Amino acid sequence: MALNNPAFNTPAFQDPRAGGAQTRYSPPPAVDPAAAATIEGAYAAPSASAVDTGRMTVEDTVMKTLALFGILVVTAVVGWIWSMAGVSVANPNPSAAPMIVGGLVGFVLAMVATFKKKPSVPVFIAYAAFEGLFVGGISAFFEFMFPGIVLQATLATLSVVGVTLALFASGKVRASARATKIFMIAMVGYMVFALVNLGLMLFNAPIAGGPFGLYSTTVAGIPLGLIIGVLVVIMAAYSLVLDFDQIQRGVRNGAARVYGWVGAFGIMVTVVWLYVEILRLIAILRGNN
């Protein structure tokens, strides 16, 4: 009986008892046992992971993020010691040198990392180191004025990051085009306000009186810094959502493993910004009390 499927229309599947001319089928040549074992081992081996193929993964990005934050913590301790080393009865104020040096160099490195065409690991590491000096310096400065504020700001920052990550992982919070557009408009407006406030403080403008400039002014009895601070913390939290979304997208697109450093860098920038804003928010609240 003829087979209907043409794929089986070969001598190997023909019935020798069928009528007509018979075709003798030659068996396949013998296979080398060593080669067969090699092939069988290749099939039995587990599939190559994303790390094995040099692709970006969430786990690898987390490790890179922890590495950058480890560098930041170490240099933050250096910045703290540097700031407090000169404090004495004759000079009761912490040194602003690590805060200024770390802030300026960190800003330049952040710009280089942002606009560089290819990711540069040394730039990311250097940024973490100098940003640590900035964080340590500004933390020492605020701690000197408001004892205990660094612990409060650190716990608040970790809480915001943890809640944001949990909500993103559960799918309850996601980045959207409309929310991102609103975020960008608010971000530009906030940057303009911050630059104007800095300029007024540098020129000792009467309208920018108080230790935080325009942030110290009150609206209906409430410091403007508290109102803006709450909004900025929400903005920073959404910025974290954007960071997580970009990392997730990079993993889905099979981005090169080196781009995990880009994700780690983005998270560090956002977390440091969040920490500084919470630090100022608590300082304004405590100073008002």
C-alpha cells in the first residue's frame, strides 16, 4: 500500500513485498562512538544562559548596582571623615570641600556617562567614588546641624526604594507615555526653580532668605520646601520606575551585558537624588519645628 505522505517516499520506508522492482537499501555508515558521545553530551547539556551568551540580565544588573553602591558607601565614609576632621572649638563647622569636589566632579562624570556613545565601566566607577564624597560631605553637614537626620533620611530612602520596587515587581505600577510626559515637564520646571533658587542664594537676594532660600518661604504657614519636597520625592519614585522599566526592556531586547552598568548607573543617580531631597525635606521640617 503506497504511503500518502511524500516525505516517506524513500527506499528506507518502502515495503520490499510490494509489487514492482525492488530497491536494495544500504544502511548508514557506522558512527564513531566518541563523536556520538560528544553530540549526545551537547544535547544533554543545559541551554546557554543570557550571561553565557554575553547578554544583559536582571540578576547581573543587580550585582553591578550593589558594586557601585559599595564603592559609594566606602567613599562616603571618607567624605564624612574629611568633612568632620577640621571641626574644633576654633572652627565649629564641617568642611564643605568633599561636598563641593564630589558634587562638581560627579556632575561632570555623570554628563560624560550620559552622553558617551558606548558604556564606560571606569567612568561609572569613578562617578560612584566621587558621588560618595558628595554624599558623605553633605550628610556630615546636615548631621552636624540636625543630629540623627542621616539615619532618618537613609531609612526613608530605603523605604521609598523598597516600596517602589515591590509595586513595580507586582505589576501595580508601570511607566506610561502620559505619566512620563508629565514627569518630564515637572522635572524641567523643578530644575529651573532649583537653578533660580541657587542664583538668588548666591547673590543674597532678600526674597531667598533662610538657610534653604525659596524653600524656606511659607505658603499658608507651610514651608514651600515641604510642598515641593513631597512632589519631588514622588517624582524621584517615578524616576525609579522608569529605571526599572528600562532595565527590563534591555533584558527583553537582549542588550549586551555591559549595559547592565548603564542600568546600575541610572539607579544610583536616582537614589542619590532621592536621598538628598529627603535629607533636605526632613531638615526643613525639623528646622520649622
